[in-house]
Amino acid sequence: MRSDSARPEGWWFKEQPPGQSHSPGLLQKKTLDRSLDTFVKEILQNINDAGLENEHPVEVTFRLVELQDPRDVFEEAIGWDSLLKHVRAAAQEQSSPGLKEYLDYLDSGGKLRILVAEERNTSGIQGDEVSTDCDYAALVRDPGSSNKTGDTGGRHGLGSSVLWVASGLQTVVFNSTLAEELDDQDSPRLVGRSFVPTHQTPGGQWYDNEGWFGSPTGLSNPDLERPESMWSNVAEDLAQELSLERPDVPGTSTMIVGFRDPSDPSMEEQPSPSEVADIFEQTAADYFWPAISRGDLEVYLDMAGDEREITDDTIRDHDGVAPFIDCYERRDGAPDSLGGPGEVASREFDYEIRSRKDRKTPESGPVSLAARKAYPDEEERVGEIAFFRGSGMVVKYKPARHLGFSEKFHGVLACGNARTQPGRTPTREDRAIDEFLAMAEPPAHDDWVGKKNDELKGTFEPGCVKRVRKLKRDLLKKHLSKLLYGTQERSGDSIRPDRDILPKTRRSGGRSNGVSTPNVSSPFDWRVTESEVDKNRWTFVGWIEPDLDVEGEIRQWEVEIEIAAMFEDDREASKIPVEEVEVTGSHVGRRLDDGRGVIEVKDDTGKIEFDIRSESLADADPRLGDLGETKFKIVDGSISIEEVASS
């Protein structure tokens, strides 16, 4: 067991010759979403992935403490003067808001906030100081690297860098009790890390961007030449002085020194403790209800005295997730078509993936889709489908309007190990799909993507990219249609939910073969001669002209044109803003007005040819399923006529 740990005298940064490369600090902070809810998702996802395989839930307690002056015990324990010397020097090298603004905040009397995330029933920070494939390397030594694998889910990925982004001093301290210790390890384990720009202190010495808070015994180790983790009594005593002590159970307590809302590095509008609690509670409920409702995860909050809990006993009190939980829990044995409000329908369908390259793995298996008809008073997240797998975190809420369906239900798409009922062992097929989709998740864990996913393409056989897209669009659309509509009759027309739904161009008004017209005749004749999706934008080409049988001369006329996405039940879903209007002819003008295209014509010039383009659609080519149908319509118009003088 370790008996040689010693307390640090302060923070250690490696001296650097002035001519060496300079680093801006933690590069990932520029690439990740810096919102507070993303911070919560990343922390909980990493903690949940580290849960031990037993019958007990993972417990997470977030404690926000506002330290009051004097802070002598805390500052002496953490080596405050040493840390601030380097942070102040680094602030002069940082081009974007962050360190300087936080130091100004402290210097003007701002409260020093400490956020501690205390986890229980997790593995702790496993690994030695030099190995590369372990928790210690991914979280402490090289944050931003990853030890996640498709087989285990891993513990830490790129998202762990949000810990430092949420610190006004870009400094984090860990206190960990390991579930499995190596021969020379004796928990607890305590170590701190700071990532700031390469900097020059007032004495003229340049220092590297990486700071260490650990036992100086590592400096004499030729494999390290830097501080190393503190262990046993030294770590325990120091943790108590830092208010970072933890129970003697496996897990890690993570302290963010100088906690702030990472989306506000200028420190202009920092949330109150209760506002922080609101965001933590809402995010935990919205994205971790699968794990919480199964009893696998419990979240507790103590935000400067504002105490709350999000557990299996309380999660159903959240109106925004209760319908999804009900849908998920009642899907087994439910009918395959939707009934009245509160009723659930479900179906399983086969999902084809690809085998791993390094070994043969299942190439298909079932996934579970369920929908619950919403009650009239349910308003939150109506018409959305929650995507998740066995990790128990919702990676995405897909709005049904992007699939062409109306907003009258809550849906779940449970894949991989999440398809398996609690208490049962996942099949080989479930595990294969779970691994496939885990690798399809980007660093922010907010979607399943195949395009530009080099890790996915490098691990699985060719064709894997298209399989991700196939699940989210074609398969989801086809089977959701069957759940929602079955084989009912609607408006005298038989619904064929298994048809290949492609975008259709519809008309409102005007004359067209086989297309119904409004009850009141339109004063215009027009036709769309060509419609297509080009570079993610709808393009409509056609002509229009006044169509009035009156005595007099048309002096000017005007029409307003709108593009709308359609639900499967023939209702309009949402407007697609017009971005460009091109017209031909003399005395012809065009403009944009609140998402509509406007054509203005002076004199009767006959047919006016137009080329109208929508804004770029956010998701992808709608021919692949993001829009069921698209309607092109004239919503307003006017014609000015100069009467012919009587002879």
C-alpha cells in the first residue's frame, strides 16, 4: 500500500523555455456546447456509465457551496496563492472571455462557488499514473481523450472537458474511492488539474499550460517527472480541509473550483442557486428518465440549501417526461395500433446494421417503437419521439413534424439493451445494436450520426453510415405510421402506412388538371412546372398571370406565395420560409415579407415566370423522409384595374 504520499506545497506547472510552442489551454472548450444543460448531461452520462454491476442504483449528489470570507482553511489546503499566480499570468494570454473576467469578478467581491458532484456505487478513478487505457488517463491526465469502447460503454470521453470549462479558474480536484485497487493503491485518491494558456509569470519565467496538484513524490519518478496522486491518510485529511470528503464507498467526488455557468464566461448574468437547481433538475429528468425510472440512477441536489431529488419515486411528477415513462413501461404486450387518449401502442421491427470488422457480430435485430396518445391537457413535448439505448440516457427528442405526422402523441424508440425488459439479459442482437449506436453518438451524445463519423466507419463493415440514417428516417417513419394510423379510413381514402412517402407538390387556388380549387375562384391562373430539392432547399419553378374577365386595363398586381410542410393527416405542420424569389419580365419586382415571397407587377405583362427557393432545411434532404409533403400556395393577392371610359 502507498505510504509515501506527501501534501503539495502548491500547484506545479512545468517550466518552459520561451521559444517552445504555446498552448491556449483546453482546446475542447471551443468545440463543445457550453450551455449548463449540456454540462449536466455530460456529467451524468459519464457517472452513469461508471456504475457497478449490482442491484444498487448509481447515486449522484450535486452540492453547490458559496464560500464565505474568511476562506483561510480552504485557501491554504488548495494552495490558493500558488494557483492564482499562474491563473493571473495565464489570463493575459487568453484571447477569449474567461479567466480575466472571472478574476475581475472575484477581485470585486464576487462569491467563490464550489460545485461538488459526489457519486456512489461507481468504479472510481481506476488505473495507474502511466497507463493509457484507463479512467485516470482519460479523466485526469489527458482529459478530452477517451477510454470508451463499444463493449463496455467506458467512463470518459471528450465531454469530460466540460468540467474545466465550467470552472472560472479552469481548475478541478478529484477525490476517489476505487472499487478495485492495484497493489500499491490505498483509497482515497486525491489529485487536482488545471488547464490554462501557456503563460509568463512576473519574474519572467514561462510555464506550460498544464497544472498539477498532487504528491511531489512523482517528481523524482523518471516515468512521471510531475506530481502524482495522493493516497490514504494524506488524501483523506486534505479532502476534509477542502470540504471534499466522501463516504467510504466506491465512487468519485469531483470539485469544480470557481463554478460558473459555462455559457456566460463574461460573468454578466450568472444564475442564482435556485436557478441552477432548476436547470439541473429539468435536464436530469428530461434526459435520464429511462435510467431513473428503472431504478438505475438517483440524482440529489443541494444548491446552497435548495434541496431536491430526482428518483424513481419523484420522476413521474415531471409532466414533460411522465407520458414517455408510461409509454415505455406499458409497451410490452400493447396493441399494434393507437387507441384513445392515454392508450399505448407498440411494435418491434427488424433493424439491419453491419458487423464489426475485427470480429463477426450480429448484423440485425429488433428494436422497440411505442406511442402513447396524448390527453388534451398534455402540452409538453407532444409529438416527439425519445431515442435511447441501454445507457439509459435520451440522446435525442425527434419532432414528429419532421416525419410528416401530427402532434397527438408521445413516442419512444428503445434500441439495443434498452429494448430488454428489466431483469432480463440482453440478446446478442441487442448488445450488437447497442454497441453500434453507442459508436454512432457524437461527443455531445445528442444524436445518432453516421456521416463524418470516422470511428463508426473504421469499426464496422461498409454501409454502416447509411444504416444509422435508415433507422431515424425510413424505418421510423414507416412503423410510426402503422402505429398511429393502422388501416383506418380517413376522409373516404384508405390510408396505406407502408407506402413509400415522397414529397408531393400541392396547390391552393389557380387551375390545374386534377387538383381541386377553392370555393371562390382565384383571380390568378398559375402552375408549378417543376419542383425539386436542390442542396437542401425546395425549388419551385412555374408561371402566373391575372385571370379576370373584366372590362378595363390591369395597371398593377401582386401575389404573396408561401411554402408549408404537411402532416400525414393533411394538416399543415409548419411554414418553410422563402429565401429567394427570381422573376422574369419588365416592370416586375419581388421581395421577401415574413417568410413569404412577394411578386409585384406593373401593367398587364402576361405570364410571369418565377423561380422560388426555400431556406435550407436543417436536417437533410427531405426526400429521405424529413417532410412528408410540401404545399406551394398563394395566400394573398391583389389586382388594380383602370376602368375603360365609356364613349
